[in-house]
Amino acid sequence: MSRILVSDPIAEDGIELLRGHGSVDVRTGLSPSELIEIIGDYDALIVRSETRVSAEVIDAGRSLKVIARAGVGVDNIDLNAATSRGVIVVNAPTGNTISAAEHTVALMLALARHIASADAVMKAGGWDRKRFVGTELRGKTLGVLGLGQVGSEVARRAAAFDMRVTGYDPFITAERAASQGIELVTLDALIEGSDFLTLHVPLTPQTKNLIGAAEMKRMRPGVRIVNASRGGIVDERALAEAIRDGVIAGAALDVFEVEPLGESELRALDGLILTPHLGASTSEAQERVAVDVAEQVAEVLAGQPARYSVNAPLIPPETMTELAPYLDVSTMLGSLATQLAEGQLHHVEILYDGDIAALDHTPLRAAVIKGLLAPISEENVTIVNAGLVAESRGLNIRETSGVANGTFSNLVTVRLSTGEGTVSVGGTYAHGGPHIVSINEFAVNVPPAEGYLIVCDNMDRPGMIGAVGNLLGEFDINISFMNVGRETKRGHAMMVLVIDEPLTPDQLTALSSIEGLYSAKQARI
């Protein structure tokens, strides 16, 4: 009989289900050394966020077959160590969706009707009806930034209030959005045209302080902002100033840049509702995630595939050696293509050339999707669930196989077609790492690097490299790598640089303004 250890509190429904599939021990509050001492006796480990499953724990788990996270995030689990030991890691990415969506709507209603402030006045012995005149949701425009699982559920509930729902998400099709009653708009239109704005995107370098002072000044008078997604997407200092100055009518935050929230000016602001990261804190959500991971643990222990495996390999052993290096290549290409593209996505094309063209492309396709969506999706996109996430967004993905192109024995190219044009990025594996070998059909050669990629579309004429280098020098930006590709002499060219620190939006605009430079884009590698 399998032995299962539950080291963090989970709902009793999940534990009861587990008891039908093995011997269950619930031992919460274990120290790292205590966990290491006993884990060798167990086939499965179930945790929430309190237990840290380190490489040392996994190494000590000689019999471990599966680690389950009762929730979404797996930051407390060493995935590399688990994968190297053949331990499957599963999570429950959908269990919190409804609770998070309902909490968002609750915050919207509380903002619209001044619920928190009115309650505080009543508790203090007051009675002030005139001060708390609210606004209806009916007829108002809700802007949903990010149309993943939670964003889509919020939109569905807003429609029940007769709200006009607009949304921005470059990786959902117009048809899929329309089927959910959402009108797709540009990011600028969303910011400028919403009466209520709700955020449902991950925290990435691209979304850090995405809603800042400049964006708030462009919003409609009386706008209200809700963030129950990730802290750091809204510039908290700018938000406080905008509320004090009356630039926006109010806001509600369930998440913060630093948690738990310490001493902060946010705590003293009228018009600002604060909750301590309660989006997933319902008994129903806790029951769902407990049952979800319990079912998956039972599946794995029975030798069956899990629904939401974070790290289970999709690659047959006989092809693992050939395809494995190109997983990182494919993920990198997808991520770069997303960051370099502009406009609403129409379709994705993945081209395989060389020896890998004859192999099963499923893992590479999943890796590309992971790279495409991870920078812009609030969902926990993994190699395992990438296909399901892409399907849920209505992505049109076409795959093409070819032969060796004469330059590289193997080549993967990702091409995105959007309303603004086409972006393509090609890569291969060489000298121990992924190389970028083409961008928008220009031949380049960017070796493995960490930092920020600057892609300059420019005229091929003397002085261009110097002009770019001098300006970056003025910005005190260090260049770690530079490469140039061109079509013809004195024709169209591309300059690719790797820099250590990101350019600010103003610096990127200044770079694009250099004479002879058509455009400059930035992406994190």
C-alpha cells in the first residue's frame, strides 16, 4: 500500500479521498530537518505554501513518486531536483478561479457603493447618507486586462450586471472573446475608455508598474481600479497620489508589491479598499484544490498520467536525447516572439527544419506555446498544460516540417502574424546552448546570454552602430554583445544588441528617434 504524507493543512475532503488510495499521515508544522528525516518512507507528498520542498528533501525521498501542491504556485518546490529524480509534480491551477473572480466582483461592488467606508462610519456611531452616494454598474464599461481563466470569469459575471465588457489580451482571438461577450480593444483604448478596470495578468518585467501615473492621467474621470491578480502591476505610490488628487475615484487592492503589507500610505487613504490577498480564500476553493490534487496523486500512484503535471516529461525516452536541447530553444523563441510582436494575434506558425523535422513535434510545440504565453498569461503555463491553455484561448497554430537548410543541421522558427504585421524568430542549439540565428528573416547570431535584447531596424549606412553605441553610453547602459545582419549593401539592415539593464520607455523612444533607425524594440532574454 502506498504511503502519503500531508505536511500542510488541506481540506478534509481531499484527505478522505486519499485514504481510499493509501495510508495517509497528516503531519503539519514539520521543520526541514524533520521532513528530511521521515520523507524516505513515503510515496507521495502533499503541500501548500508553508512546506519548502528542497532538493535535499527530494533526495531523501527515495520512494517519492509524486509531489502535489494544493494550489497554483510551485515556487516552494525544487522542480529541477524533482525532474532529475523522476518525481512528478502536480498542482491545482483551476481550483481557485471562481473564488478569485467572485472576489474581484465583490471589490467592484464595494467600490461602486462605498461599502467599506459606510460600514466604518456606522461602526463609529455615524449616519451619513449623502456622503456615500454610489454609482450603478449597469451601463458602465468594464475593462478587463488579461483574459485568462479568472479574467474571463469576471467578464461573464459583469455581463450579468448589464455592463459593457471590453478586454485586452494579445493572445486571445476575436472570435473567442466575442463568444464570451467581450469586445477586444487595444491597451490604450482599454486604459482610456473604462469606467472600471480590473487586472488579471502575471507580474513580469513587461507588466511591472504597467498601470502607473501616466496611465492613470489618461483614464476617464471617475474610473475605479481593481487588482486581485499580482502585486506590482499597479504602481502603488502613483495610485495613492492619483486617489489623493482625485485623478481616479477609487481603487481596491487584494495584492501588493510586498506582502504582507507593512507600514504604508495606502492604509490611510479614503477611497481605497484593501484586503489581505483573499482571492482564493474560500472554503469551496480550498476543498476544490484539495480534491483536485488528491485525485491526481491517486492517478500517479496508479500509474496513470496526471491532469495538471507541472514537470512530467512528454517525450518518449528514445527521442529525449535528440529533442531535449531544443525545448529551451523553442521556449526562448516563443518568449522573444511575444515580446517583439505588436497588435492582436491572428495565428502562429512553427517551422521545423533538419533532423528534428522527422521527430514527434509535440514537446517542441508545447515549449513554444509556453514561451508565447508565459510573459502575458496569469495562468501557470507549463510544458504539460500549454496545449490546453492555447486551446482555451482559441489560438490558431500551424506546424510545418522541412529539411536541413544548409546552414544549420536543426532549426526552429516561430512566426507570429498580428494585426500590425509579422514577426519571426529562428533558433538552433550549438556550442552547448540556444542561439538566436534569425529575426524577421535577417541572419543574426546571438549566443546564449542573460539580459535584454535590443532589436534595431535600420538603414545600412556608416555611423549607425556608432550612433546607437554613443546614445547607450549616454544612458550609462553597458553593451555585452552586438551583431548586425543586412539584406544588401546600403539597404535594409538589423542591429541586435544584448544589454545588462533594461531601457526605460523614454530611452527606447530616444533610441528609435536616431536618424536612419526605423524602429527599436526590447525583449528580455
